[in-house]
Amino acid sequence: MEIIKTKYGLRINFVFLFLGGIIILLSSVLIYLFVLRGVFGKFSVYDLLPTEQTIKNFFYGKTNDTAILYSDYTQNVLPKGSTWLIDNISTWKKFLSNLNVNFEIVDDKKIENEDLSSYKLIILPGIKSLSDKEVIQLKKYLENGGSIFATGGIASYSTDGKWKGWQFLNEVFGINFTKEIGVNEIYKIHTLRGGLPLTANVPTGFPLRVATWDRPMAVEVLDPRTTQVSFWYNYKTEYGLVREEIKKTAGIVYGNYGKGRFVWMGFEINSVIGSQDDYVYFEKLFNNSVNWLTYSPIGYIKDWPTGFNAAAILSFVISDNANNIKNVLPLIIKENIPVTFFVKPELVKSNPDLVKELSEYGEIAAVVDIGYLTSVSDRINKLDSLELQIIKISDAKSNLEKISGRKIKGMIPLYGLFDQNTISAAIKNNLKYLITDSLTDRSVPKTIIRRKDRILGITKTARDDYEVIRDLGLSQPEFQFYTYQEDIDRILFEGGLYVLKFHTDYQLQEEYVGVIKDLISELKLKYFWIGSASDIQSWYEKKDYVEIKTEKRGNNRVAIKVSNPGNELINNLVIHVDMNENVKNITLDSEIIGTRPASIQHSNGSQILYLYIDRLDAGESRIYYLDYDKVTS
């Protein structure tokens, strides 16, 4: 054994040098693995070994995992010289590029003859014609776990241009064609549901405007493996039974076929038109669809507290025959529900004792005459000036507060409509919400921001007793109930807010008031959260301030960033996370030591979990890590 003698006279054994080097090397590897564990969470050492694919990616660049089909068969079905398919694909390329998706354009021959398993996602943009071989290949691709994003009447024509029917839609997507949307209108309203992974962070009930030049399609869902995301039916302008028409006019669906997933839209993605909101929310819908199809996590806050499918406000407008309000007071006590009473200023003067009594049963809000408009597009009549509206709202608020002894937080315009001056006047008077007929772009409240101030706009989402009794002439309680029930079912399907106004001169008459009891039972049976207007406002004030970003890191970790850019502390926050794969053994950690702890609720084998966060300070951001094991079949 060699002995080395240093100038200081000390002898160093070569074995010690070798062992020291080994120890340093092992320590470095452990530190490296520790760093990887901190970034990517759980992983196997085998994950670090290079695979054939990673070697190819290193030398040739990352391969494309998404394919867009340019179909010559479909191009041949179109009129000669048509650029319809090329224009569609150009729009798809733009949307996918915004998502940083690596894609390539493929032809019919590749779909027919080559292995498709390397693709995470195949896009069929209005592919009207597919060969029998393509249909078989795409079915196998789905059955083996692939994903398809499709639009329009897929495979409804043969390769020689002959009509084949809707067999592909029926068998693969579990839907049945019901009708084409006519071109008698420039655009058609397409209402989106809430509470779904595809519509995460899109307002529930948002009316997406879709051009009709491509003859969009309506379908009916036939199979439980398929979920309806939207509908074409417009209950405000179209006839028919609401439940049936919604069911028969689906425009977007998603679901599973074998081990695979699909999203289908009955219109082309370049048919979306309208305001900036239409484009912003459609892009969110599109991005969510791609994320769901590629098994990326999606985090969102549901519109309502956990355990409720929708929400409802029961409000009572004290108009003519004011004493009829007493017909419903025993019911309010018995059912133990929060309600809102809207009171006109003249009632304060004529019957202050009644106003005082009502304040013991529920919330008091103001009815204010700010002028009259026939509709939102009325260009002849005008509402009052800003200065006059400020005065009127201030007088109504102060008089009600003086008599009721309660703080007044909201109002409703006497004739239902408001303008920008109303918003400014309400904020000037420190009101928190405004119930109106003016907002029509969702079935949930909308936060209206004016510089540092904000107020909640709550639109009327259902027919009230003026429409049911006065306009429709329904004098039999059972018919009244059925009409209200149709709106309840529609709002339940959307997952929105059921806003119902009862008036003392109609539904609150003694012979009709029993219908309200039946409606309350119906709402409770269908898991509606019944709250006062202030309850809804308080919930939305906190919910709207929260920002969520989810990101997958490695194979077994999801990072969730939760931010509160608002001005108030947020408590009892529940975030729904769709992991987009079945997982087990989930653990929760935070990026920074000392971060306030959170908790999770999850059933092993499920892909949905709930993240519970408390005391999120104004201006605070937190990053949590969810580490898990995948469930292998």
C-alpha cells in the first residue's frame, strides 16, 4: 500500500482519500436528488434514466404530441375553391400556439396507416368526411387512451361525398343530432354551464355569441359517459318546454370512450363573435378543454359553498296592498330562511311600523325611482342625472336605516333598469349590491369595478310573479308552481343564481302565497343555497378576489398558487382541484417554510380533491404542493 508523506510529516492513506471522494460523491447525489424532490415531488430513480424518446428529443428537438387533421376527403366535399377548412385550421394553430402546444398537421393517409399512440391529442376541425379506415383507427386510438377534440358533423360524409349520417357522433361521442341552427339570425346565443372542468373560471350562464354562417349543430346527450356543457335554447325568446329544449339543444359535450377522452363542439372555433368578453371567456373554455384532454390539473372555486348545486334569493317587493306581506311572514319563520325585503320610500312615511316589523324577519333594501327606460336600448327616455340619483339613493337609504335600525346595503331600481350613473351613485352611497334587469350576460352576479371601488350587480335570472300571474294570466297555483319550477330546473342545470321577486299585489295574495312554500321545499330538495342578497354579496366579494394558478411539475406533483389581490382577509376558502387522473396517498406541503397550513379532502382513487385555506391576507400569495401516487389499473 502506497504511503504519501506530506511536508508536514503527516501520512495520508490512499484508501482514506478514495473513501472521502466516494462520500463527497454520494453526498452530492443525495443533495441533487433532494433538490429534484423539492422541485418535482415524488419520483422514481428510473425517471432519471434516459429513454429512447428523451434521447431523440435531445438530438432532434421535442416531438409534436398533438396532431391536426387536414383532410383531403373533407376538402373534396366542400365547394370548389373553398378555403373553409384552411381557415379553420389556421384558427386552431393560433389557439394552440398561445398554449405552447407542440403540434403538426397530418393527412388522411397518416391517420389511416400509421401508429397514432405517440399523440396525446388529435384534433378534427370540422372534418365532415372520414374513411372507414380512419374511423376504425380513431376508435382504437380512443379506446387505448388517446384524446380527440372535434367540431361539427364529424364523418357525416363518405370519402366520395355521399351522405353517411350521424353514426360516428352516436357511437363515439354518445350524442344524437337534433337540428341545425338556422341562419335567420346573424348570431345565436350559446349558454354555458358552470361548475365543470371545461368551464372553470368562466361565468356560469355566460351567453357566448356564435355566428350562424356555418350552420351550427344542436344535439342531445344519449349516454351517461357524456356530459352536456351548454345549450342553444333561449328561454326568453323561444317557445317550448324549458327542460326538454335545454336537453335537446346541447352545443358542447365532453366525455370518455374506452380509456380515452373527447370534447365535441357543434360550431367551429372561428365562429365566436361579439364583444371582448366573448373572446376572453371562449379562450378560457378552449384552454380548459385542452388541459382536460391532456390530463393537466385544473383548479377553480365553485360559485357556491360546498354541498350546494346552485343558489337562490327570495325577495319581496312591498308595492300595492303592502299588508299582504304579512301572509308570508309565518312561512319565513317556519322555514328559517334568509330573505330580502325591498321597500319603497313612501312606505317609510305611510307605514313605518310595518317597515320596522319587516326588519325583524329579514334584510331591508331600498326601491329607488331613478327614472324610466323601456329597455336597455331605449334612446328616447333617460334616467336621472348623477347628482339627482345620488340624492334619491341617499334619501331612501337614510330614511330606511332610521326606521329599521339596520344598515341598508343594496337597492333595486323601481323600473328595473339602471345606467352608469346609477353605479356611481350607489357606490357614492356605500351600497354593496344592485339588483337589476339590465345585466344579461350570466346567471351569476357580476362584480362591477370603478377604480378602487366595486359593487355587485345581481341580474334577474327568472320570471317573477308579474310575468307568471299578470302577463301569462296563470291564476291556478299548480300552473304557477310549474312555471317557476321550469326556471328552477334551468338555473340548477346551469349552476347559477335563482333570483325571484314576489310582489305584495300578486304572489303574496292569500290565495297564492302557498306556492311560495312549495317553491322553498323544491329549492331545498335540489340543494339550492338560499341566502339574502347580502349573503350572496358577501360570498362573491371574497370569491371574486381570489386568483388561482395550477401547474403540473414532474409526474407526481401539482403546484397551486393562490393569491388574494383584494383589500380584505379571506376565510374559509375552498378550492376544487381536478387532478385529471386517479390518484392516491396525497400529501400537502408548501413552497415556503412557515406558510400558514392548509388541509385537503380526498378519497383514494378519485381525481377530485378539495383544498381548504383559511386566513388568506390581503395581498398575500401562497404556493402549495400536492404530491401523490398514481392509481394503476
